[in-house]
Amino acid sequence: TGSDLLVVADLPGLRASEVFFAVDLGLVTICSEAKPGQDDLGGGSLWRLCRDMRRGRYSQTLALPEDLSIDRWTATFEDSVLRIRIPRAA
């Protein structure tokens, strides 16, 4: 946007507790590790198939421009979409 940088990560099927991120000087890193439990789908062969599909780790690091106020970021996680907003320096 004009006064902010917006990083959007679509992470389908993940819960907020499975997503981690860090905003640091010049970088934003987003990681996830999906470890579904048996309660997710109630057990059975369908659960085993879906469990295998969702298990795994993901990591992505993005370089940030220098004109940001990285100490003033905000983040939301709704409907499996992570949004990190970092304002530009004055």
C-alpha cells in the first residue's frame, strides 16, 4: 500500500498455533509445521489420508526494503491467511 508494506501468506488448512513468523532487519520469515492429531477428522482411513497430506514443514524468507519501520509491524491470522503489515519510515 502507499504507506505500508503488506506481506500476505495463504496457508490453507493451518491453524494459528502451527504458524510462526519473525520480522527482523531486512527480512521476514514465515514457518509452519503441521502435526494434525487424531481428533482432526475423527479417525479412520480418511483421517490417515488427510493426515499424510497436511504433515510437513514450510519455510519462506523474504527480503524487505530498507525504508520500513520494522519495530512497528502488526499481524493478523484469519481464515488460514497471515497478513503482516509493516509501516514505511517517515
